[in-house]
Amino acid sequence: MPSKIASFSRAAFLSSALFAFPQLALAGAFCGDRVEGGWATGKTDQEARDAAVQWWSSRAGALGKGYEHWETATDKNVRCKESNNGDASSKCIAAARPCLPDGVSPENVPKIDL
């Protein structure tokens, strides 16, 4: 049976590990810091939105395999406005916190032996 001190030490270590790796979420999902894509244009509002999400996905994917999925991101936001070039095109920008799908662990977190 572990001592109270050993149990406290393990809890303190896990707490410090979560502080050291802020992408670790307490709810069980692994999320990175907020990522913003660039301004993407399209002939329609929907085309510009899709392009903005695709740009976000390529940037979020730089965090590692699995982070590029818009569907698993949190705090999602897509802002759009009319393009200033005189035609009816739109431009949008996407931003969100990229998260790994449930049950997937990040590749770059060191193993913690207790």
C-alpha cells in the first residue's frame, strides 16, 4: 500500500506535468493553443469559408498528426467579409484550438513513469 507521501508526490508530479504541457486538457482531450489560418477568398461565402478552414487545417497540422481536424477543434470561429476588389467574392479567416480525437495521445509528450 503506497504511503500518503508517495501518493501526494505522484499527484504533485502529475499536476506539474499538466502545467508543463498546457496542451493536455483535464477533460481527456489533448488540445493545442489557438491557431489562426490566413484570409482565404472564394467566389461565394461558402467557398471562402471552406478555403479558410482548409488553411487553418494545414497550420494546425503542424502541431502533429491528428491536430488538423476541424471537427475535433474547440472554440471555433470563422469570420467573413466582402472582398475589397470590386467583385462579389468573399474572404474568410478561421481560428480554433486544435484537439486530437478522443482516445488519441499526442506523439510528442514524454512518457511519465510513476
